[in-house]
Amino acid sequence: MPTTSEAAAPESESAPESASAPETKAETTVTVRCTGHVRTELGEYEFEYTFEGDTLREFLDELFEEYPELQEMLIAESEEEATHSGWAPTPEELPGTWTKNPAGEQTIAYARILVNGHFNENEKGFDTEIEEGDRVALVYPFMFCC
């Protein structure tokens, strides 16, 4: 027996069954390692985390939904939060190819996110692909000044 929406729509307008089936993404399990302030906030330095998808963005979306305080701790909302006012002058022309992650996809000064030991900025940013068993490090070290 057709549902009310199927009965109302002519056959030519009804969607094929494959289009109406919900798309399911594969689950990926990674090892998450935490340092400094992140470790203090979560109370543990290493744990397994399973999320739906295969990119750093999908991992972070789910992790931040569960631990919203981490988003505030790690992700810069403005250029000022992402930039340190370091003591070394910035050269006018940087060597090589330098690109910066878009606003909202940068970590705050001193905080970093690594996938298998590589800074996400040096890979594909938040679009870095993650595979089963990869390691994701959430790094926000304690900084002390003399």
C-alpha cells in the first residue's frame, strides 16, 4: 500500500528507491592521544574513538559534539587567535609554497592537531583522510615563561 506522499506524486516524479535510501558512512576507529591542557581537560592521555566518516573534519565534528570544551580550546575563531606575536620577524617573501587553512579551520596559537605525526596544516587541513587504526594527536602544551 503506497504512503500518502507516494499516492500524491505521479510515477514520473517519484524518486527511485536507491535515492531515498539513507546514505551510511563507514565507521572509523582511531587512537586519540592528548597532551598538556587537552589531557588535563579530558583526564586521560590516550583512548580509542570511533566516528562516522573518514576525514579529520568528520572526526572533529563528532568529537567536539561530545566534548565541546575541546573546540574552544583548540580551534581559532579569528586570525588573532591563530597567530602568535612571536619575537622573530616574518620575512616579506616566504620560501616554498605556503598556504594557510581558512578561518575557522585553524588551531589557536600553540595548539596543534596531528594525524599519524603530521600536522594537519601540512596535509589537507581538516579534509585530511583518516583510516582505521590511525593516530590523531590533540596537542596543546603547557607554556611557561621565565
